[in-house]
Amino acid sequence: MSPTGEALRKVLDGPFHAIKQRWREEVTADDVVRDTAYSMEEARDWALDRVIKLADRSFVTAGFPTEQGGTGNAADSVANFEMVAMGDLSLTIKSGVQHGLFGGAIVNLGTQHHHETFLPDAISVSLPGCFAMTELGHGSDVQSLETTITWDHETGEFIVDSPTPTATKAYIGNAGRDGRMAAVFGQLYVDGEHEGVHVVLVPIRDELGADLPGVTTGDHGHKGGLLGVDNGTIRFDQVRVPRVMLLDRYGGVDENGAYHSRIKSKNARFFTMLGTLVRGRICVGGGASSAARKALTISVDYANRRRQFREPGLGEEIALLDYLTHQRRLLPNVAAAYAFGFAQNQLSLELQKVMEAEGADPQAARALETLAAGMKALQTRWANDTLQECREACGGAGYMSDNAITLLRQDADVFATFEGDNTVLLQLVAKALLLHYRTSWGEMDLRGTAQKTARLIGGTVLERTTARSLIDRLVASANRKPESQKLRARGWQIQMFEFREEHVLEGLAQRMRAASKADDAFAAVNQCQTHMLEAAKAHIERVVLEAFVAAIEECEDDYVKALLVKVCDLYALSTIETNRAWYLEHEAFDPRRSKSITAAVDELCGELRGKSKELVEGLGVPRGWLVHPRTAIPPLIDRD
């Protein structure tokens, strides 16, 4: 580990450096790196064994209440998730299902009785559990789930039932083999009244693994990835559970059989319940980025050592990373890894603030949900694209399972789907932006207020992610620079990101306004969906850039700070370059400036090539975790 790499790692870890260092210092490859030769059953056995051992050593229990042995810090639990994802994603999701989803549902939706009764065994994995939300018929549309939870006044029990084949719970982690209890989402009925979606704990298997009466489980078997996670199905046939099994923090049935909730609106209650589960979405985005960081570390190391063809007139062969095309494949993605890392740190800290507020700041909670949705969508999309790029950049060696990249690629694939389909999540972000637009400006002329509105919307999240005064100062400084110096002026880059966000949002608002007057509202709104996705992407890209800017401002090491300035330049300019067709269409700059942006990206890749080793060291992946110790073929990485 070079001094520069170590310093970069500390800056990128940010407030979570101590937590992540404990993983690097105390956890070995044998603890978290799966043998790629394992069969599905061997992978499942390994994942279950390792998650139990990590829980026993308190590596995956940070987010639980202190009374049950946790730290009560949700942000720390995200950092733990990101670290285990650098080892193995099956293990990550096995723990995520057990501790983040099943345990998290008990923590966030249950009350003291549930915490004291079920959390100790959930934490230790003595009680393997499932998070049974998705059904064959409904996934993203949680409000339309078909599973029913019906109160039986005579017996004082709830009856859990799957009334149709499409009500079968599907793709559920731990349901295929190991789970013994499930947190089941379903429609609650009390004395004939529909009270909306609630969650009830339902035992599904006995100690020997046999289905309990009324419960039918199924095993999905071999999947496209995550072989260590036993996904499966669950059906319920009039299964009875005691009244106290309903997780009733936001609504429940008392001893007299009367329903009660301090949140009277079913819709408000539903979204409040789901809002408490936002941590899982934040973890998935961070975990996907961790997988990409690992692949980038392997790929850059390989590109520094692998040589092909000789330079004319010289005898020495040329390293892959000396080719501009190879630099272009990897280094902008390294820059993006830093950008997403800094934004993820800010998102995790905001999560902790919202959790500590316990509902006292609903505006902050809504802003968190919006940012978490957008970050998850952009990070998982970027991670999957980066993993493919890394696989190809390593040639045939990258296709060998022992070299880890193909395993990362197949395991990370589904991260684009669970915890919310990315397309749906981006629409949620766009809807939140539009809601703020309408709330702030009503029926005022859209053209006259668009710029102000977009900035107001941005500021709502921005003031929670970085200092607005810093951004304003950088913009003012850029405006004073001559045109020849503007490309690397941070303020100009920020202005380009803001310009795109503002104009895409303005165009979307105009289209939505027209759609609201159409006879066929669905068809009209449906035509706006592409614009909704672009508005959401532009918004999150700007938030990510400004998180990077804030991290540079806080860096106290001048040498590292100067290096990060170039990395940020590369992230900003490569993002602008990716979207340059849009900028040209909207005359944000002319073709000459467009060409100069491409030239600047080339220059930055060349300038950062010599620091590539230190930059990937800074990504924080323990070197011993890059490949399994058993690996017999020549590894992509240098073991020394």
C-alpha cells in the first residue's frame, strides 16, 4: 500500500474509515471470498456459515438497537454492507436478507415486544428469516399485493392466506431452504374493513426444515447469480398466527379486537411504513459500487502489468494502460467510483439523521427517499456497465471465473432489480421533483419560473449534501475566468450540470401540464416517461458532482486534494461528454467546445495514468480479497 493510496482511502472512507479499517485488518479472504468452484449447495452452505460467523464477531449488526447488541447507527450498517460486498455478493445478500430486511422489518415496523422476542435470534441467525413482500403478480406495485391478513375476532388470531396463484410470494431470499420465519406483507382486514398493507411475522418451517401446516415453500434453484442465496416461493393456506405477531408500530389490533393507528390515512400509513425501509435501497446502491470498485482494482492492476505489442524502434512491449483507448475504458470509471463513494457517504449520514429524528422531519425523510431511489438506480446501472467493461478490458483472463470479474458481474446483475426496478425508481425521483415544482409555483408561467424552480428543487437536497455557499463561490470564480480556462473550472462544470437539470425539468413540467388537460390522461403521461427518466438522472448526476466538490473542500492533505481535483475534473467532463449530444441540441456550447471537452478527457486520462495504482488502492478493496486463495491459474492481480 502506497502512502498516497492509503491517504486516498482515508478520504474516500470519510466518516466511516474506522469501521471499514476494522474489516480490512481483521477479516481474511477465507471469511468473505467464496471459492468460485463451489456448487449451488456448497455456495449456500458457505454463505450461511459465514454470515453466522460475521454476526458472532459483530461485523454485520451495527444497525440494531443497543439493547440487542447493536450500535443503533444505521449509517454504520451501510458501511458494513459496502465492505462485505467487496468480498462476496452472495454473502452480502444473505446478510442483507437476514439482518437488513428481516431484522430491519422487525426493528422499524415492530415494537418493544417484537424487538425483545425476535431480534436476538435474528441477529445471531439462530432464526433465519425472510422478507416476503414480492409476489408473482406484484412487485413494484406493493399497494396491490394480494396476500391477505384477516383478523379473526373469535380466536384473537390473524389468518394469513394466498387467495390466488399470483399471490404466491416469489424470489424471496432464505425461502428456498434456510428460512424459518417470514415477515409477510399483505392486505389487513379487521371486521370487514380494509386497513391497507401491513406486515405480520409467520413461522414457515420447523427446526428440521419441514414446512409448517398451511405453508408451502418452493426453491427457485439455480439462478443467474447469487448462488449462495436460497431464493424461493411461499404460499399460505389459511395460516393462523397470534395477534402479537403483527408488526404494529404504525397500526395494529388491540386486545379488544379494535384496529388503531396514529396515522389515519391508509396511503400515508403505507408510505410511512415503506419509508422506514429505505436503508435497504441505500445498501444495494453502495454494494453494487463496491463490486465495481473490486473489478476496477483488478482491471487496472492487470492493465499496468499486461503488455502487448512493441513501440516502434524500441524493444520493450507496451503496457495496456499506456494505450489511450484502455485509459478511456477504465479511468473515467475510477473517477465515477470516487464520485459515487463521496455521494454515498453523504446519503448514509442523512439516513442516520432521519432515523434519529424518528419522524419529526417528514420533509427530510421524503428528500432522503428521493435521493436513495436515484442513487440506487444510477449506481447499480453504472456498476453493471463497469463490470462488463472490466471483463472485456481483461481479455480472456477476465473471463476466467477464478479471476472474480465474471462472478461479480453475474451477482451484481440483479442489483438493478431488487429494492426497486431502476426505471421505476427514476420515475419516483422525477415525480418528487415535479411535486416540488407544482407546490412551489402552482399555475405560474412555467417558462418564467423554470430556472428558479429547478434551483429551489436542487437546493432542497443540496443543503443536506454540501454547502451551497461553496457552490456559489465556485460558479462566481468560473465566470471570471477566460474561455480557455473554463473546462477545468469547477464552477463551469457545475453550471453545465445545473443547466441540464433545469432545462430537462422545465421541459418535463411543460409536458406534464399539457398531459393533465388531455382526455386520455394515461396515454398523455405515458408519453412523458422518457423525459421523467432524464430529469431524474440529471438531478442525481448534479447531486453526485456536488458531493465530490464538498469532499475535496474538506480534504486536509494538499497533495491528495490536488489529485482529487483532477479525478473530479475527469468525472465531470466525462459525464458532460456522455451527454454532449443533449448539450449541443440545446446550444449549451458549440461544436468547438464539444471537441475540446473530448480532448480534455483524453488529457486527464494521460495525467492520471501514472497515479492509477494509487487511485485503485484508494478505492479501499483489501488486496487479499481480490481473488480466492485457492486460485490456481495465473491471477490477474499481483499477489505481492
